[in-house]
Amino acid sequence: MTDTLTEAVTATPAAEDLDRLTAATDFLDFEHETVRAFVDKALQGVDRTTADPVDLAVALYYAVRDGVHYEVYGADLSPQGLKASSIIAGGKGFCLHKSVLYAAACRSVGIPARLHYSDVRNHLASDRLRSYIGGDVFFHGLATVYLDGRWLKVTPVFNKLLCRLYGMTPLEFDGRSDSLYHPFDAQGRQSMEFLTDHGDFDDVPYEFVMGNMRRKHPKFLDAEGTGTVSGGSLADEAS
């Protein structure tokens, strides 16, 4: 784990680190047939042996951003629910899920990837969601990927439909610069600020993630503490 976001971006991994950061893990289970099928569909018609890794990373970004529905309610936060294969099977999730799937997909094509966590102030949540979160500061997950000799911060989270409903411009990714957050919405209002950086992790640090969720957002968790509250839809709550 790196201590700061700056270190994560500028550090050049050693050869053995590159091998480790392209390996499958319990959570980044890209060898699972469900993940392989997802990647195959996203890269249909692409010759992976000759394709630029930047182009692969971009194609996978949009497959995750728009191919997995962004939903905060009824999300599975169990160890099984945070596996890339389970996220695809469920077809929905929020930042914690979509960053896992993106990192797994990138590793499946040989792109080094990690999980990254931060606390952010999000001004575009619904009133109902804020009541569960306990305000507008959220524990947030994204990914970092190693392309063309540098680490990039990548956030394949809000799909186009949700962005339109909340008046946000969809966050794009060109594979050459960060795709980090929406600093402003479509009307020029500030929409997200990064407050605390928790650094990079080679795999999902499950106890760290759930410890943050329990401590910072206890009302957001279900009675079992392994998922988020159900009975809502973030899209329906857009105003």
C-alpha cells in the first residue's frame, strides 16, 4: 500500500510487482468464466496480442461504466458479493463494486491494476441517501492502472443514464490522463471533492473497507452488516 495518492501515481513498479499486479486474486477473479465472458464482449473484434494497452483499458472502462448499473441500495458487501465474478452476475453495484470489476478486467489483459480508497464530499447525492450516509462525505473506491509508464487514477462509476438524471457530465477516460472525479456538474456547480486519501491496495482490503463502512456509514448497512439497505433506487430519487 502507498501512503499518498502522489506516490501511487509516480511510483514505477519493479518487474516482480508488475507480475503480482497482473495476477488473479480472490476478489479480482478474472480467471472465472463470467469475467472472461465480460472481457471478451467488451473487446470483441480486438486483437489483444497487438492492441495498445491504452486502447484495451479505455474499452474496458466504458464496459464497466455503462455495462454495470450504478446502484447504492441493496448492494452485496459480503466477501462473495465483492468478487468481480459476482458483480457481473448481479449486474449492479456502486463504486466499491465497479472499481473491483475494472481492476480485474484490466489485469485479465495484462494491465497492472490496484484498488484505491478515499473519502470524498459528494454534493449530488439524494436527500434519502444523505440520511443513510450521515451527511455528504462518502467512503469511495476507484482503481489505479499502470499505462505508458505511469499510474493513472480511474473511476468507471456513474453510468450515462444516472449522470443525465443528476445533471452531471459523464466522466470520460482516454487512457492517458486521470479519470478521477466530477469537480463540477453540467451547470458548473461543484459536485465532488477528495478529502482523505487511503492509498492503493493490491487486492480488496476487506476488513479495512468494511471497517470504514461500519464506522462512517452505519445506517447505510443492512441488519446483517454485509450489504446496504434495500428498498430504494438512486435513479428514482434524482430531482
